[in-house]
Amino acid sequence: MKRSKMLILIIVVLLIANIATLMMLYNAGKKPSQRQGGRMKEYLKQEVGFDQAQMLRYDSMYQLHQQAMKNLMKDSRKGINEAYQQLAENGFTDSALDQAAQTLSVKQQQAQKMMLKHLGDIRAVCNEQQVQHYDSTIYKVFQKRSRKGSQKN
């Protein structure tokens, strides 16, 4: 019984993570400085010191990354629906819960890998001096987002 509750909790957490990711995609209508891409762009210009050519490369990479993430989220929504249908068809048994959790976690892992690869691709645009600064400060971009979110609560 405890195992079932734990698996349901995992499914709920993954669902919330997927919803949060989708919300980020729907924020595309906001001003660039309000979106993650805008904060990253500002960080790369101000903190890392990207020049115009590097910013053009970043913009191109960002567009490709956003399109890939949209496609993954679309596929993920389809996978979520299928996992829930399968879960209901199998009567929410332990094995059905395991399978649903596995299916959902694979999609979440793909999204995380895609994001981390994108950060590595950005790093590859840096020159030697910028790489050192990027490596030691990139976490700040994500800390700012976390702090802003916690201030709203």
C-alpha cells in the first residue's frame, strides 16, 4: 500500500513538473526580459560579455532549442494522456502505476537532458575567458528564477 502511495506521489510530482514546463512555453508572449531566454540573453551580454556575433549564434540556437522543446512537450502531453488511459484500463494496479511512472519520468528526463545540452551548446560559443566566467556563474540565472518564484508565495 505504501508503495502505491509513493508511486502516485511520483506521478503527481512529474505531472506538476510537466505543467510548469508547459507554462514556461506559454509565457512566450511576455516581454523578452521576462522570459527565461530574455534573462539568459541579458546574462550572456552583461555578465559573460558576448559580442554581437556570439549573440546572433545564441539567438539561432535558442530558436532551435525552443522548437525542439515545443515538440517534446507536445509529445509529452500525448504520452501523459496515454499513460493515464493505460493506468485506468489496468485498474491502477501496482504494475500499472510503475509503468505510468516510468513513462512519465522518461519524458521528464528527455526534457532535462535537452535543457542541459542547450547550456553546453551555449558554453561552446564562449571564448576561453568567457568559459571560466560562464562555468562559475551560470547557476545565478537559475537562482534568480527560483528566488522570484518563492517571493510570489
